[in-house]
Amino acid sequence: MGLFSFGKKVKLYAPVDGTLHDLSTVAANKTGFAVIPERHHIFSPVSGTVSALMPEQNAIELSTGKLTVILQMGINTSVAPATYVHEGDQVTPETPLAFVDQEQAAENDEEMTVMVTVDKGGQPAEKINLSTSGQVSHDQEVATVVDK
């Protein structure tokens, strides 16, 4: 390992078709992005391993290299997503992870924003670079973060 270790760039993908937002507009002190969904199926935002399922938080934790990517489906909602994956599963951005009933959330007047946060060792990642904005599709690269 050399004196200057810049790390590997990890590509992050939109987990659902919808409108991309900087995470700072939804949650302070977090590194990542959010998508206001237009579809029901939620896909992996990264290539990695399912490291934890957190049904009480409507979240799935994914590991890739030294990074932890947390996919949270809905903010303070009573609608639980139906997950398709288990801990230890290998996933890619083409892998469907869950189904969210957006009609039920709308009937309950709840927001189904899908948040993707990135941290390293329990601390927010230093920087995420969003490469696009506005309308995105679930298989579209939307950001990079350095895994160092």
C-alpha cells in the first residue's frame, strides 16, 4: 500500500424510479440521497451484501468494502415493505429488494421517501458526489462515494 491511498470509488444507483433529492433536504447530518418514488419495487443502490434487515425501521443494511449503505423505505410510516432478500444475500443494482405499497401509504397520509445513507464505521461518509438530479430510473447511476 502506497503513501497516498485514495480509495476506490463506489457507484450508487437510484433504488427506485422517481425524483432524486439531496439528503440534506430530508435528513440533517447524514451522507446520501433520497428518492420520492413513482414505483412500488425497490432495488439495491449498490453491489454488495445484505448485512441486516431492520423491519421495525423499514430498512435494509448493505455492505460493500468498508462502507455501509442503509436503504430506508419511508420515514416514520406504518406501511411495512415486503422484502425479497435475506441477510447474507449478494445483491447488485438489478436486484429487487422489496415491494412498498405506496397506495396504502397515501391512504394513511404517509410519505414513502426512499433514503440511501452511506457511512463508514458508524460515521457518515466524508463526501458523496451526486452526478444527476431530477427524474431518475432505478438502474441509473446517481452518485459516487470513496471507500477508503
